[in-house]
Amino acid sequence: MPTLTGLAPDPRQLGYRLVEVDRGRFASLPLTALEPLGLAVGAALEPAALNRLRDLADVEAAHRAALRALARRAYARGDLRRRLVKRQHPPAAVDAALERLMSGGLLDDGRFAEQYAALRATRGKGPARLLRDLLAQGVEQRTAEQAVQRALDEEGIDPRVEARAIATKRARQLAGVPPPIRKRRLMAFLLRRGYTGAQVRALVEELCR
């Protein structure tokens, strides 16, 4: 049966312990998670305790991977979860790690969605495109809708005005194209940018007469 041979403080992480099993490095784990196990150096590790240590190590590995990802750029929870699971982190460990990040304020879908929508709205992306992109990243429908509306309001963006400006510029670029093809291309362009609805169709008709 494996033996716990080390439980020293981790000098690189406050509140963590360097766990050694059979004199080999096992993992650096939070003391708060270890205390309920009642571990003692020199004692044999029962299967249940060893399995719990493995689970904790999996959570720590997923947590560190998530922190590295967030250091590079912001993520929605759903998108980050998919990426971590794809990298072979156990789903249960990923969920526990993401809960820790959310509790610590390091992962917030509402904040992410607002920042994402605000940045891209100022770059000419329409409401439908913003909503579609947020949903694709795992943001909940209501959260995404509120974020898009708040971004438009705070940035003072009127989608109708933006659609007209973008469509007018694109229509000039398509001036030499036959009207039916110009109309089709202009509509497809606006749809890709996230502008939809009857007003957009009327705008295309107006610009492609």
C-alpha cells in the first residue's frame, strides 16, 4: 500500500503542501482540501484517500491550465471548459477548477460578454453577429442578449446608422457589378456582419436600384 512520505509547505504557493507518496513528488495541493483527509506522514494511504488525492491533483492541473489560458486572453466559461476537456483534463476536474475561478472573480461570463460585445460593436459588428458569436462561445442566451444591448447603449451605437454606413461603403465598391449580383452580395455582406431584418432588406433595395 502506498505511503505518504512528505507533506511540507510549498514555498512557491502560500497555503499549499507538497505531497510526496513513496518518496516521490505527487502534487502541490491546497491545505484546505487536504485537512479533511486527516493525512499523516509515514502512514499508509488507503485507496479512498489516494483516489481523493488524485482527484485533487486533477483539479489543480486543470486550474493551472485555465489560469494560463486566461493570462493570454479572456474566455467564456463554456469555451474555456471545451478547451480544457479537449486537452484531456477530466470533465469533473475542469468543472471544479472553473467553479474556483468563478468564486474568485477570475471567470465571469457577464463581464466577458460585455467586453467582447463592446469591442466588436465599435469595429462594425452588428447585433446578430455579436449574439451569434457569444452563444457559440457558450454564453447563455439571456446573458448574451443583455451584454449586446448594453454594449450598444454604452458605446452610443445605433445599428441602423451603422448598417447604412457600412452598406453604403460596400455598395460603392460593388458599383460595377450587375444589380442582381450586387444586391445578393451586399445582402450577404450585411448578414455576415450581423445586420438583419426588414430595414436591412429595404436598405439593400435602396442602394441597389
